[in-house]
Amino acid sequence: MLGVIAIISTLVALMYFAYRGITVLILAPILAMIAALLAGEIPALYALSETFMPAAAGYITSYFPVFLTGAIFGKLMGVTGAANAIAEFISEKFGEKRAITAVVIATALLTYGGVSLFVVVFAIYPIGATLLRRADIPKRLLPGAIALGGFTFTMTALPGTPQYINTMPTLYFGTDIYAGPVLGILASAIILGGGLTYLNWRARTLKAKGEGYGEHPDEEIHEMNDKLPGIGLAITPIIIVFVLNFVFTNWYFKMDSVIGKYEALDSAVNGTWPVILGLGVAIIFILITMRKFIANTNKTVFDGAVGSLLPIFNTASEVGYGGVIKSLAAFTTVKTGIVALAIPSIFKVGISTTLLAGIVGSSSGGTAIALEVLSEEFLAMGIAPGALHRIMLVAAGGLDSLPHCGAVITLLAVCKLTHKESYKDIAFNTMILPIIAVLVISLFYLITGIY
């Protein structure tokens, strides 16, 4: 009983204090030790040194190259103006009447191209705000539009997305980033279609009531910067990432000669390698072809590299906390309870993953913990690994964006809006729709066996 209390109380504390703005870097190790202390099974300092740290370090060992290359790539796309050039091109093609759709599609393309979510927020905001202002659409819908394009289907559902969360299950399930293509496309259609329908309905409703863009004197929006690379050059790095991901995943790393080399070393092909290679080549391409747009190359690359540290250490810290929770005898009781739920196994995967993501306020953090503590049970259920991969990630994108989510807080801060003004629209697109989508694709897989 003490162990169960320790798990529940520390999880609640993690969510509460994260909502209050305390970093998980501090929270996770402290709460892990408190959990060990309350459970009375192992000394708190032993839990920190011998359980928390190895779990956190293991995560960093597996995923640091993905975070590093992704952050540098995103930084370069932002600094060179390539991200802005792509977004501006798409926005111009859609026109003012389809301003919301343009923002969503522009954001989605950048995110699906591998640009960091946070870079996308900064790149899209001035363009989106300008478009909504010209069309006199309430600005408070902008965070919902950016979140729909960047925080949902392009991050978790679309097969092949190079966002690092899509690489996480590959190490546990032996899948690749294209896993569950049918389920992923179906979930993406539900989220994108539902989100666009909702946001455009909201815009019409608010405008009918006489609400326009609104007065926002502090937004500091400037006109588009005309010193940008051409659209062809700007989009080439994204094409490189797409093509190399596909080639390495579906051809090179499936060659018998390549597989044999790793088997001779008692190892196996790592599912993150295609993404790392694709991003690495794209980075080199940007440094060579867009050099004139980079004022200080060394500083830009350095800043990008440093920008990878906080996200990976935050997630690793959550994984370390999960490692301590997993080591408690009471967790076996909790885990058994989840596995023993009188519902189809595929729903257990979605429920457990989205709950963990909601508790820690992070889709990647929830996925990391779920993979660490439940992946073996998931595989033992007899579900196809590809279906597990995709359903788990779509579920992780459900409750992850509760008000204490760091990405939500950053998005609202960049847009200079509040939770009261815009959170309802964010929540519908990033929580309600993904939950509906995961229910639908779970039923689809359960009935057809197709994934």
C-alpha cells in the first residue's frame, strides 16, 4: 500500500509542480528519491545513484545523436530564413481567405521536414499573425492553428516523420519510422480534417459576433524579411531528409551485407540511424549552400547543439524517474492492473501511454516511460510491432498538452496570448482529436488487423 501511495503521490506532485513552472530536471530526481523513501524498499540515495542515473544515462546514450542533429538542423533552418521562406511561399499560395489553413499546412510541412517544434513556433508566428491580421481573423485562434500543424499528426501520426519521438519505439519494437502507415495516415486525416473544420468554424462564429483580429499593440509584428533564400533552395534540405530517411530505412540498412556486419559484432541496426544520417547530410548542405545567410557559422552550430541539451536532459530525467518507479514492487501491482483491464489489449496500450504523457506534460516523456516500463508487456500481448509503434505515439499526443505542458506554455508566450484566451482551441486540436483518432485506429486494427 505504501508503494502505491508513493507512486500516486509523486506523480501528482510531478504534474502539480511542473504546472507551477518548476523544471523537471530538479523535480524528477527529488520525487524519485521521495518515492523510494515512502515505499521503504530501497534507500533514497541508492535509488538516485543506482536506478535513476543509469536509466537517465541509458536514454541519453540512445537518443542524444537524434536530439543533437535535429536541434542543429532546426537552428540552421531558422537562422538562414529557409523556414520563413517555405512558410511564406505556402501562405501566399493559399491567400488571405484561407489564412488558418495556410498556417496549419505551413507549420505541418516544417515539422514533418524535421524542424524542431520550438523553431517552428518562432518561424511561423510572425507569418501567421500577419495573415490573420490581414484577414481580420481573431488572433486568439493562432496558437490553435500552430499547435494543430506542429504538435499533432506531423509529430506522432504521419509515417516517416523525423521528429525524434517517432524514433523512440524503434529500439524497443524493432520497427522503423514508417511503421503502421495505414493507421498513421488514418489518424492524420482525422486530426487534420477535424482540426481545420473546427478552427474555420470558430473563425466564422467569432466573426459573426463581430470579433476581429483585435488590438495587440505589444505583438511587435514586422513585415516579411525579403532577404530569404529562394523556395527551391529553402525546401531542398527537407527533401534531403525525406529521401535519405527513406533510402537508408528501406534499402541500405536492409541489405544482407550491412546487417551481417552488425550481427558479426553481436549488434543490430539502430532505428535512429537513418534519421541521424538524413539530418546530418542536410546540415552539411545548408552550411555549404546557404553560408551567406549565416552571420556566424560556428556560433549558430554551437547554439543549435546547446539547444539540444535541455530537451534531452528533461526527457532523460523523466525516464530516470520512471526507472525508479519501475523498480518499486508496487509498480508491478499497478502494471498488472493495467494489463488485466477487461478491455482489448490494444486499448491498454493507448490508455497507459496517454495517461503517462499527461502526467509528465510531455508526449516524448510519456512515451519514454511507457516504453521503459511496459514495452515487454505490450509485445507479449501479440499485437503487431508496427501497430504498437503507431498507436502508442498517437496516444502519447493526447493528454500530453495539458496546461502544464512546456510546449503549450512556450507557444502562448511567443504568441503573446494567455491560457484563458487560447487554451480551449489548443486543447481541442491537441487532446480531443488525437484521443478520438487513437480510438478509431485502435478499433480499425482490432477489426481488420491492418496496420
